[in-house]
Amino acid sequence: MAPPQSLTVAELSSQEGISTATLNNWRTAARKRGAVLPSNSATPDKWSSEEKFRIVLETAPMTVAKLSEHCRKHGLYPEQIEAWKTACIGANSQAEEQSKRSR
């Protein structure tokens, strides 16, 4: 289920002969340990906001070289992470504006 293969639960279940319930339990346990595993989609652009945010936080302190290595390992592109970072910052800016307006 993890990048770079990023198989869905159904795909992995069919491929490996493991029940979807077992795979879902394993994924839940891995997430509790901090692993980034997509919920509904194998493609990173369709991951949930929480999953994208977790990647942004995980990669924030990395150098360019480490980020590139991380992206290759996980089947991502630095541009995707940068876009997700920009979206996170934009979301916080909008929330701040709304808060000011409501005061």
C-alpha cells in the first residue's frame, strides 16, 4: 500500500490473497505508528488533506538532496510536496482572514 507501489487495499488483497479486513487493520496500525499510507486512492494527488499535510511536515526539515531521495523512495515528486505545502499555507491564511472578519 505504501509508495512507490501505492496499491489500493483491494488491489493488494487480490494480488497477495490477504483479506481486505486484515489489510485495513494493518494499515490502521501502521498509521498509528506514523506511516503515511493513502486511504482511498493509490495516486498521491488524490490522497486526503491529512495525508498530504503529514508528508509536508515529514519533509519540511529535509535538504534538497534528502527530499529528492525521499521522493524517489516514496514515488513522489518534489513539486507535489511544494504544491501541498503552498495549499497548507494558503488554507491557514484563509482561516486567519475569516477569523479577522468575524471579529
